[in-house]
Amino acid sequence: MLRTAKTTFKEDIHRPRYHFLPAANWMNDPNGVIHWDGRYHLFFQYNPDGAYHANMHWGHAVSDDLVHWQELPVAIAPTPNAADRGGIFSGCMVNDNGAPVAIYTGVNETYDVQVQCLAAGSPDLMTWEKYAGNPVIGDVPAELGQTRDFRDPFVWRGADCWYMILASHIVGVGGAVLLYRSGDLRGWQYLHPLFIGDRARNGFNFECPNLFPLGDKWVLIVSSQPAAHTPGTTLYFVGRLENERFIPEYEDVYDAGYSYASLCHQDDAGRRLIYSWIREGRGKDLQRQAGWTGVQAIPRVLSLDGRNRLISAPVPEFEALRGRHHHFAAGDLPEAGLSIETLSLDISAVLATEKAAQSGIELTCGGAELAIIYDCNTSTLQVRRRYEREDPEIDSDTHGIVHTLDSGETLELRALVDGSVLEVIANGRTRITSRFYPAGAAGACLRAIAPSSVISLDIWQLSTIW
């Protein structure tokens, strides 16, 4: 029987209460997200043996509302002496004429052989039968050079065939997204690189590519590694498809913090939804001691604005968790701040940035300080973390990204605080995801950094999904 977060980690103030994570152990990339028979299914990278990266399986959770999740038994596990014997790495899921099909990367014990595999699901997505002909793609294109990075299939249905993109890099050049075509999901033809990045600007290697139409444009999302075996940043490109190649017209950072390995799908309502893994900001020993690691971000709805900037917002269903509400208009917030009994918060602030060189909001809790700051002089959005007692195992670097306000535009902040998790969205288009590990009780004090800049501030305390 699966343990529940409510009983197993009740006293752990760092463990989120309304973000999804499994009952225990390691979790990373979202996989195989799909809206199937009216329910949302989330598969994810999972190690059933402990809070460390090894022995990758596909975990499984289901939701009726994208808010409350039920963890289900492991969906897909490695098969001894098979192409995926070393782990079930990331991938996606498609509806093949009413049949669910998972496409994923299988690896050997040392991860230096990465191949693409298929598994067919039962109608309830609870049991999976691997294709006898796995791997369906085994050879790395020669033009890439000597690389082991060949993974993370993302598949969609075209007008008369299936398409797949894979993540990799061209040695000495930079990240690459590779394009394949198939008539039946089993036999695949390599076409060419769909898109090649610039190593100096876009990173050494791409992971977890997504390609989808949005409005009258196409959007390409990649997780970019600056160097081998290092965590990176999620980037997005907006452009067009011509002759089965992607031509970017606009590019930017999707998230400047710990968000990574995003995966998108379209639900039955036609919404383009994005899911993301939130990495830890603490060392491996602390993760093992905690007994859990990795969190899934709140799913968001994607759109484009008139300048081809990617806009995201937490799914509106999420607001059902809102409870006690505090509202402050200009000049109402006490100078000393507001006492908050919980670290499960949804915060919405509208700020006039011209009122002060720096504006924003700040939380203090358990000998630690978490600040969301807008610097008017540099037009940057920042998340700053400070601890009374510095710990080399806990990251305290400041996250920052340029956020230029349009003429006459106020700063609109949406901040989700949940235990050790912080998700920040500014004006819908600039994002920073961070982690924060205070000591002691969960109560906090919230104040405005420049009270004169506050136009409005709304704070909701949120209920747990467990």
C-alpha cells in the first residue's frame, strides 16, 4: 500500500502541501502527460528505492481537476537484459486511434547507450506491454559526432504521419533537436535536425524538447545544459515550420530558476498545458535524509501575446484551494508586515515600480529571508534567499532575469509559496522558480519592500491537496 504525504512527512515544513510529489523517494521529469477519458494522467521519472537518482521507472498519478492527485502504482519498470535494463528515461504519450502508447528512452546500466522504446497501455493506463521490437530507434545519426546524448522523444500526429523529435547535440556546435517520421509509430525514418542551437547562447546540449502550435505560430521548448552533466535552464523559441524545419522568430528563457524538463500537452478543452520538474536547492545528503526529492510545478495554461512572448498562468482550477484571504490596497499594509500562520500561500501583487528603486515583497521565516525584488535601474526580477546560518549544502544564490516593463505597465506578480517551493510569474511572461529552506516553525511575516509602490496586495492561505 502506498504511503501518503500527510502521515509520513507531517512535521516536515519543507515538504509541499499543494504541489504534487510521490509519497517518498526521488522524482524528476514529468513524462507522458495526457488527458484520457476525462482524467489527467501524469507519469514521471521515479526511483522507488530512495531519494537519489538511480533505477529510473515511470511513476504514475491521476487527477480529475489538475489540483488533487492520486498516486498510482509504478507504470513502467526496466526489464533485465533488455534495451531499457538500465532505466526508463523521459518520453511522452500519444493516442493511437484509441490506444494509449508510451514512447520513452531506454538506457543501459551506464547510460551511455540511449535508445527509443514503445509500450502499449491498457484502456485504464494501469498496465503496459512493451513492444517486442524495441528499440524502435537505436542508431545515433553520424552527423552528431561521438555523443551519448540521444533521448527524450516527443511525438505528435501530422496530416498523414507521426513525427518525433529527439534531444541531442552536435559535437562542437551546440544543442540539436532531431526530426523523425513514421507511419505506424514502430518504423522511424530520420529526416534531419529540426533546429540547431548556438552553443555560446543556447547551451552545450538540449534535453526534453517540445514542439506544438500555439495560435498561428509554433513553439519549441528545450531544457538547455550549459555543459555536460550539469543542470540548466528551460528556453523557448517562437517561430514557424517550413519544409519540416523550425525557423525561430523570437526566443527567451522560460524560467530563470529551478524549473526544468517541461512537458506539454493539449487537454480536451483545447488548452495547451505545461508541466515542469522543480529541482532541489539542497545537497544530496540532505535529500536522502529528508526521504524525498523533487516536486512537480502547478500545471499552467500557455498562450502568446501580441509580441510572441510566451504567457503562462496556473490553471484556474487551482484557485479552489484558496481559503483565508487578506486584501490590502495602497497604503493599507502595516509597515511591520503581516503575520502569516502557514507557508502555503497564493500571493498576487500589483506594484508601481517608479515609486522606488527596488520594490517587491519579502517573507521572513525561521531565521531565513525570501525576497521577490524588482530592480527598476536594471529592469531585473530577482529572487533573493538569505539564511542566518549559512549551510554549504543549501543554495543561497540569487536568481535573476531581465524583465522589461512595457510603457505604462505596472508590475504584476503572482507568487506561489509552498513549504520549500516558490513559483514566481511576473506579468504572465517572466518566471523564476526557487527553493527556500527555513528552520523552525512554518509561520512567517510578509511585508512590502517599498510600501509606497503597492497598488494592491492579495494573499490567500491554501489548503492541502492531501
